[in-house]
Amino acid sequence: MSVIGEAALSVFLELLFGKLASSTLNFVADYSQVHDQLKEWKSILPCLQAVLNDAEEKQIKEDGVKNWLADLQDLAYDVDDILDEFSYEALRLKLQQAQAQANTSKVRKLIPTSCTSYFNPTSVKFRTKMISKIKDITARLNNLASRKDVLELREIMSEGASSKGKKPRPLQPFSLMDETVQYVGRENETHEILELLKTSNTSGKEGASVISILGMGGMGKTTLSQLVYKDPSLKDSFDLKAWVCVSDDFDATGITKAILRSISSKSCDDNDLNLLQVKLKEKLSGKRFLLVLDDIWNERTKIIVTTRSQNVSFNVDPVKTLRLDKLSHENCLCIFTQHALRARDFSRHLEFKEVGENIVRRCDGLPLAAKAMGGLLRTKTNRGPGAWERIYKSEIWDLPEHQCGIIPALRLSYHHLPPHLKRCFAYCSILPKDYEFEEEEIILLWRAEGILQQKAKSQVEDFGNQCFQDLVSRSFFQKSSKDHSRYVMHDLMNDLAELVAGEICFKLEGDKQQKISHRTRHFSYVRGEYDGVKKFDAFDQANSLRTFLPLKVRSEEWSGCSFLTNVVLRDLLPRLKCLRVLSLKGYGIIELPDFFVNLKHLGYLDFSHTGIKCLPESLCALYHLQTLILKGCESLEKLPSEIGAGDGHHIRELRNLSNLRGDFCLSGLENIKGQGARDAKLNDNFGIDRLTLKWCREFENGTRSKENEERVLDFLRPQKRLEQLIIENYGGAKFSAWIADSSFKNLSSLELHNCRNCKLLPSIGRLPLLKDVLISGMNEVDKVGVEFFGQNQENAFASLETLHFEDMPNWKEWDPCEGDKEVSVFPKLVRFHVRNCPELLGRLPSRLQSLQKLEIKECTRLVVSISSFPSLCELEIRGCEELVDGCSADVIPLQKVSLTEISRFSIPRERIISRFTKSEDIKIGGWKELVTLWQNGLGLVGHRFVTIEK
């Protein structure tokens, strides 16, 4: 059973109001039929929006109201499609007028372009076509207005309304806990909190001691707090205790009154916050009290905060954050059986054991889910295990909400989402279970669908990031355990998304055959190895789709390109004229039919990892296209003529692409002149996070100029929010000053490859957040010193974690600028690699307190000293002059060691014993090295892996 959420629908209607008021509709202002109809829309839609709160409450019991809401949502999408058609036509006319002004004669320019465009046959045909659609919408709006009155829907305030004139949810003290069920699975957490509450304030902070309990809805935060709150051992620890439930609408006055009622058992009618807090201070003065709340006033308080939001936990600055993990299967079983069977286990109900354990596994460690499912199945016990089996086989997901155990538990979290997040979350119901996704991937989809509310262009991506991280913070998304750069939705969260999205979203998983509703707007399916005609038989009525999204679940065994039937390309897609999102990713498509002229609303196109050789010309008519993904299109030879490629002058077109986002690579820069690079205005592209600048590898072709390439690099300065920069095959003699500009505060990764003419490295030591540096192929560099760290830089490379030098044949001198002991260099360096630098003399930097991994290869004149690397745990050396380790400071044993082609060892016996004798994995690359280490105390017994190379 799907449920239409009034908050999400209300936000959608607000978006339509904004479009109806937009200046893009001015071009039909003189067309009276259209103008009058749109005016009627503006008057009816607010009346329908006003009764949404009442409709949401009544839809559970009244099918007529549920159908009314579904029809309203369906109509809202159709209205949005029509308004977007007007927007597209307005933009088309604007571009047409601009082109006409550029091409017409001076005499022709005397005629106003508004006149010529208004009587343009194409424009007249468009308005004639649209009038029938508009009249149909008006009739449906009037029908909904009439049905509203018949259903007796009225305007009411929502219980959880915001402070904008709506009544806030009353705050009630809470001290009741269900004592009929034994609480299991949180014994350690309970003990830890009780000990913290009994101790004095040892945090060193003034004011209250705060303990934060963090976890997703249904994890048992409130129950744990109740258990601690009522524990008898706290009786003598506090003079007063208070428990106040706080809603999303934070009301300091209401919270203060609720605390006063809780500790004095008397009501308080004052509404002056200052007077209330004075009374509260009088009650609490000189007393120790326990407060379960999310705000504080007294200096001698112990406060417990329960929250689903990681941001809330951080903001209250707790002395302890207790993150509740999922319960073990055994503890979940115990909770489940107590509610389902009123027993601790299945010992007296063996016939339910197998199916019961399977159901508990679906609860996936969520105590509230186990409790709710147990409560549901308790009513089915007298019907035998067959009834439980039917519930386990997903019958439960079709039950009405008040009978459903697991969905209401998770809707607790959904209910508290802001309206804009409800739309974001509901859209994600198209994601298959176990699908791992990246943050940017989801934001681009939201953006193309218009789900991110209209913001200034520069704010849309930030708003998307904020929405995504809000859902992560509230546990609707969680980090993948397999890949920490990706996220997943818990299966139960995925089910919740399906519930709240209803028929609007449809995903095809496996081989199940289902018809897609005419109401469906967003469609996804799991891409198979062979996607034939039969897979798409369900599309009879789905003519208003906005999303066509094949996705690949990582668990699929096959890899490579998939087959897609031509029926999709030639028959299905051309008729889906409302599409905003289209992906053909991963299909072995070589040629694309030129049908994109029909898909004017497209905002997102993904052709990545296909075999296409050229892009259709009609792509240039997609005026609303925001995202075009061509990753892995290795066969692509030709772009549309209006995009083009050639002698380098097209780089100027970048100035018209100011909304580029994410990764961006500019190659072939040897063809660019300085003025062309300046005209590109790359620093106006505020959405580029990762930038790659590439010249060709051929330096001796006679056409390259050091001076020109220096000017090009100067003018290709990116925006200051850049996170990653890669420069390859640059031919200038010096780097641009902007590379080391400390205003690049977000730059975390820098790679310089094969810039063989540069004699000095840029002064990047001053970049505050730089974490990873990789430098290779710098043939002319013979010294690395102060120019690298930065003049008078007291805390050089403050955030650097990885430093990698490779293939620098003339590098001779390394000056780590360590003369001043007050100067900190590489304070956070964890990984240090130097490879194939045969002329490098002297020693490496010392005092690398955080260094964990050191790798030196083919640096035959280098003395490697590890004396001042106390945290070192991995050491790999192949080819160096000398290995030194003589400091008396305490060090940890090396876990992994590889030593090959080392001319001399200067390591005392006791140091070899402390460093090497407990290594799990040790590799010695020659008899000379082995004999030297053996004579100094190295034994081969006790290591997990020992390798001796000849």
C-alpha cells in the first residue's frame, strides 16, 4: 500500500507556483486563451494545496481520498511537463532571436524581433498544439476541486508544522517505559552510560556533561535512555531528574515549561522565557540533576541526548558519543520472541523456529523492527507457521500501515524529514537493493529531475551535497562496507522508499513481469547480460516516464558490455517525450538513432562504456541538458558539429559552459595559444572539482614553445574550490604561481607528471589541506629545498599524508629545511615513496613522527636513515648506499620488511632485534644482506612469511 506524503507533494506544488510566476511565460502573455487558462491554474492549485494535511490523514481509511491524492500528484507531473515545454519554447525563441539579430540586415533590424517571433509559424503551431493540453489540465483541476468538496477535505494545520504561523507539537514530559518486556542486547552500553553518569565531571569543560546516543530510527536510542533513566542505582546520584521529548520544532519556551512541569508536578502559565528560566534556575540551584533533553542551562547537569543526526551529536559537544550498532542475531531473536510469543526463545514453539529466524534476519539488527514484527506476528500465531511464512514472503509489505510492523518503525525517521528531503529520498526508491552508489551520481539525478528546488546556479550543487549528507546523517544512506567511497540503502530503508513513492517510481528486478502504471514517472531496472524485447513488455502505458535508468548491481558475475534490443532504441525511447534522465551505460551500442529532437526535456545523458562512434547532431537542441557522461567511450570519434574539435580555437567555447561539474580533462593543449586559454575563462567554472591539464608526450616536434605553454598554463587558472589537480607533459620552464597559491584551500591532491623542462618545483608547502603529492618525470630538477616548502613557511605541508617522487634522473640534493627545530615539516606524513632517482645524495628528511610506510627503490647513492621514524611499520628498500637506524628512542617493530641491494648496514644489534625480530613478513634480497643482518641478531624463526631471494 503506497501513501502519498503531503509534505513532498506540497513542495512539488510550490515548485509549480514558482514556474507559473516565471518570466519564461511572458511570451504567451498576449495569447488570451493560454493566458486565461494559466490564470485559472494559479487560482485553483493553492486551494488544493491547502487541504493536503487533511487528505494525508484521511487517505489511510478512505480510498476516495487516497485516489484523490494520487490524481493530484499525477496532475502535478503533467502540469510540470507543460510548464517545462513553455520554458523550452521560450528558450528556443530567445536563441532564435539572437541568431536572427546576428544574421539580418540593418533594414530587417528595424522590425522588432518580438513581432517576427510571435507570428513565426512554428511558434503559432506550438501555441495551437498546447491549448488542447492546457484545457485538459484545467478540466482536471476543476474536477479535483469539486471532488475535494464532496470528500469534505478542509484546511487544517499539520501537527508537526513549522513556526510559520502553524501550531507546534506540544511538548510532554515522558517517564513511562514498557516494563513487560525484558530489554536485551544493550548491557554494555547501559553499563557504560551508568558509569559516566555516576562519575564527577572529568571532561575539563565548564558547564554540563553531555552524553550523546547516536543511531538511526528504530535502533533503540530512546529505549536505552529510558532504561538508564529508571535505573535504581542512580537514585542517590541526582537530586532531580527530568525527561522531556523535543520535537523538530525547537521551542525554548515550551521546553523550559516542560522541564518545570517534570520536576515540580505543577503547570506554569508564563510565556516569558526569561522569567521561566529564572524559575528553573531557582529550582535547580545547588542541585545535581539528570536531564534527558537536547538543550542545557545548569552547570551541574548530566544530560543524555538521543539523536538520529550526526550533526546534532557533534553540535552538543558531548563528553561521550555512544553510537548504537545493530544488535546481534541472538539478541534480536530474543526481542522478537518476547513480542511474538511472550517467550525468551522458540523452545516451546519449535514449529515457528525456522520461519521466525528468517524474519528476524530481515530485521537486520534493528530492535524496533524486531519489536514491530513480533507484535504483528503475535496476532498470527494461532494460525500456525503458514501465516508467518506468508508474511516472510513479502505479503507484509502490501498490508495497510497500521497492520505493518516494520514500515511504521522506519517511518518514524521518515516523518521527521524536511519536505525537500522527502522528495529526495522517495526518488531513491528506484535504486535496487544492495546497489552501491556515489554521492555525485545521486545529486546529478536529483538535479536533472528538478527535485533540487530552484536555487541560484552556483548553489544547486551545494544544496544537493547538503541534501545527500543530511540523509547520510539521518541514516537513510550508509557507507558501503565494501567501498567507503560509495553508499548503500539498507533493505528496509529501500522498502520504505518504495512505500512512500508509490506508483510514481518503478524498478524492475530479476525476471518478474509487471505492468508499469500510467502514473509511473521514474523507471529503473537491473541491467542484464542480454536485455531483449521481453524485458520491456511492461511499457504499454508508460508514456510519461521521466527516468529511464539501467543499473548494474556489483554482485553480478558477468562483466563487459550488455546487449540491448533495438526495439528500445527505435520504438520505445523516441516516444518517451517527457524524459529528464536517460542512461544507456554499459550497452554495446555502436550507433545511436537520431531521436533526441523528441526528448527536449533531457537534463541527464549517460553513454559511458558504450561502443558509440559519434554523437547525434540533435543533441545540440537539448537546451536543458546539464549532464553528459562519456566515460569509457573508447570508440568515440566524432562530436556534433556545433561542439566540434580541431585546431584549438574551440577552447573558447568553455566560457559558455559555466555549469560544468565534477571531473574535467583538457587534453591537446599543445594546440592552444595563450589568448585562447584566456578566453576560456576556466576560473568561472565553479563546479569543477578535479582538473587534468594534458599536453602531448612529444616534446621535440618543433611546434611547441616554452613561452606559449607558460602563458597557456597561466591563463588556465581554475576556480579556488578545486580539490584535485593533475598536470601532464607540460613543456614550460617554470610553473605558474597560481599552483602554489594558498587561496586554493580545498586542494587535497596534486600530481605533476613528465614536466621535463621545469627546473624548480612549485612552492606547494603552504597549501593548507594538501594530502597527496605525486611528482614524476621532472628531468631538469636537480634540487628540492626551500622553493618546494615555501619561504619562511613554519608549518610546511601541514596536512600531507602521501609524498611520491619517481623518475627524476638529475635530482641530486634534498634540503628538508630542518635547521630550525621550531619549524614543523611533514607533521602528518604517513606514506613516503622515492623511486628511480639514481643521483640523489645525502639523507632523507628526519623527524617524520607519523611515517608508517617508507619505500625507496633504485636510489643507489642515497643514505636511508630510519632512526627518527618511530611509527614506521612497513619498510621496502631496493638499491641504496646505506641503511641507518641508530637512535635510542622507542620504536614499534616493523610488520613488513623488504631489503634488497643495500651496500651497507649501520644498525646496532639491539636495534635489529627491536625492529625486525617480530616482523610478520620479511623479505631479504641477497646473501650479503642476510649474513649482515644474521650476524647482528636477526633470526628467521617467528616470522609468518620469510622470503630469501637469490
